[in-house]
Amino acid sequence: MSAPELPGFYFDKAKGKYFKITASHQAPPGAKYTRENIRKEKATQCREAEDQHRSKRQKTETIVSRHAKDYLARAYLEREIGYERRSYYMNTIYPGASISEYEPQKVSPHQVQCFDVKSDLSTVFTAENNTIRREHDIDFGLKMADFHTEEPTLIHGRPRFEMMPQLVQSETLLRTTSHVSSLNYLPTTGALVATTLGGDRPPVIYMTDPDRDEPFLGEQFTPHRYNTIWTSSPRPSSLVSDPGTSVSATEDEVVVIAANSDLLLTRRRPSGTWNCSDALLSGQSDVLSLCWLDHRTIAMGLRNGALRLYDTRSNGSSSVLRHPAPIGQIRRAGSADHVVCAGLNNTLMLYDFRAARAYGNGFRNHVPRENRKTGGGSWYIHRFEEHTNDGTSYPLDVSEQMGLVAAGGDDRVLRVWNMNTGTLVKEFPSWMFTKAKTQRLPGNAPSQPRNGPIRMAKFVEDKDGDTSLWAAGANGIIKLGW
């Protein structure tokens, strides 16, 4: 039987006694009984109780087919529906082993909001406030620091990797009238698509061919009726149409753009011309995030927590599940039925559309009122623990080939989870992505670091098939790889 809660006291189950909570007491470093630790423990207990109730309810309400009990019959059924069963090693051991020896290398010293990389890793396109740059001739032979130590080696108060020469050639491609909200490079045609957030000037969509066009030369669209463009997502070249379908796929490159609560579809014809059309979503909430599930289905993450699917052929959309907080980022996770959503309130979850059932009032009636923080969400497959991000920047990416989920937190730590099991497999410390403090020199004031959050995380596959993890923070763009 648990001890009753007393106002102003905390009950420790290990010691079996109450501790008084004082507001003016300063806890020593590493203390166990602090307000922050107690808050984290209560949040953990709430999640464990919720997961336990969800698991118990799934066992009582799930109807298992009689064919699923026989291993051989289940294997035949999975082969019929096209499901390829992965081995235990590929699901549990390989994702962590593939990233265990990743080491950081500094790519660019500029602090950027977003970036994109060519497949040969020779050129990086970056966006910093309202400036778009192209950086090339990158030397990946420069290591950042000695990784056997917790902190990098300092030379006159500066990290050793900052003292190294930056063998990067940079040129400005464009200056926009407002901050850049998204930047995407299309590898098939070599086009670069950028969108702006809007403000005093209306948001714009900018297209250019950086390999052929001169700087500040390109096409620009100014969509009407919209005052904000949140993000954009090009259709990946790997998501091709099924040759057996009745409607053949065109050779157009498609970029979907989230403008206010609607979508804009931008197509590039084989001749090189651009065509833009809008898709009205009947006044839904703002579309904050996008991702392609297949060659014609788009997943949209809304401000009100709903996740909707849009079909480019029928021009129709429908709501399939609900996240317990506004969805800041969304990524495809292995198949068209699985997505990873990141949002407010430190929520990072893996969903399956086939099992996306809302909790409903029956669940909320069994949860105490103080613990109803995620009561309105849908069933999830995994909730990635230790994710701490309650801000406006949501660095998130998924490597389907390696089975990894990477996300940055408010503590400027980049964490990587196993997508199949939901366990944490790797943490990259904050000193890799933040400016180091410099020592006070005689007659000079110490300079303060620009320790902003991690702005973006991206898995990049080169032409040889090797995958590396790139991240943009206050210390520039960092490449994590073998």
C-alpha cells in the first residue's frame, strides 16, 4: 500500500519516509531530492502507469487470428501480404552496432537553420536567417577532438577543432526578404527549392538550378491568400509508382509546401518549367510538418495534434490519428503504415495507422486528473524515453535502412533510438554542437558562446551507400560517421 501524499512533503519509497520540500533550499550538485528530479520521477511514473494500462487493455481487446498461432501459417500469410520478416539481429543488435563508433567532424563553421547535402557530399546548401549559401570543396579529413576525453582539448581556451583551418569555399546564392523556413535539394534534376516564413513581406517560393544558374538567378512564386509558409518536402526518388497500377507515374519532381492550413503542390516538368497548384483543406489547423509515405500519399502534422493523410490523385484528405501535442516534425518509419511524430510536451512516438485507435473517455476515467497529460492521443507503438524537447525547434530524422531515430533535445544533446524496440542506443553530448567558452585574456573581456538549440538533424547516404548523421547547432554543421 502506497503512502498518502502530504502537501509540502515528498515520500521516498526506498527509505520509507517523508522529506519536506523547501523553496529556499539550494541543493548541492548531484543531489537526489531536487524539484527537477522529483518532477521527472512523477512524469516517469505517470508514463509507466499509462503504458501498463494501455498494454493491459490491448491484451483484453485484441482479437488474434487463429492463423497467427501457427508459425508456419503466419509465415505464409506474411509472404502473401508482402511483409518481409527481419531477423532478431537486424531488429535489436544491428541498429546500435551500426552507430556505436560514430565520430564527429566539423563541416561548416556557420550557424544555420537548415541545410541539404549532395549525394557525393562535396557540396552543402545552407540557410542562415535570410541568406542561402553554397559551400563546397569540403575536407572531411579534419577530426574535431580527442574523443577519449569528456571535453575537447583546449588551446588558449578554444577547442582544438576550432583552431584548425576551415577548407571550405562559400558563396552566397540568394538573400530573401524574410527568414528561410525550408531548404531542399532535388538530386534528380539538381534543382534547389527554398521557402520563406513571411513577415513584413509575403512568403515566397524560390527555385533555382545552382549548377547552371548564376547566384541570385532563379524563379520565384508568391502565393496569394497565405501569410506563412511553414515547411516543404520533396517526393523522395526512392518512392516510385508501382508499375502495375493503371495510372502511370509521370517524370515530374513534386515538392509539397505547407502554407497556413493548406498545401501547395509544385511540379517540375521534364522540360524544366515549374507549375504550382494549391489544395484547400477546408479550414483545418495550421500544417506544421510534412512527409511522403508513398508516391501519392502525404502525411501532414497539424497544430491541433491531428495527423491527416492527403492523396494527390483524388485531392482528398482524412484524419487517421491524433498526437497528444502539436506535431512539429513527422517522418516515415520503414513503411507507409508507420510514422514517427515529434511535438510539444517532450512527445516523440512511433505510430501504426492500422492500430491508431483513440484512447477515448474510458481510458481517461481510470487516470487521475493530475496525470491526464496525454489522454487525448492515439495508440502508439513506442514512446521514445529520455526525449526532452518542448521548444520550437524539432530536429528529427529517421534512417529506415539502419532502423534508427535521431532527435535533438532542449539540453543540446542528440539522442538516437532503435526504431524497432524504442530503446536508446547512443547519445552525442552537447559540447559537439555548442560554442566553447573562451578564457579571459589580459585586457580583454571573455566572449560569450552562442549556445542555441540543435536546429536540424539529417541522415545522409552517400553514393557508396554509407550513412552518416549530420546535425546543425551553434557550433556549425557537424558530421557524425565512421
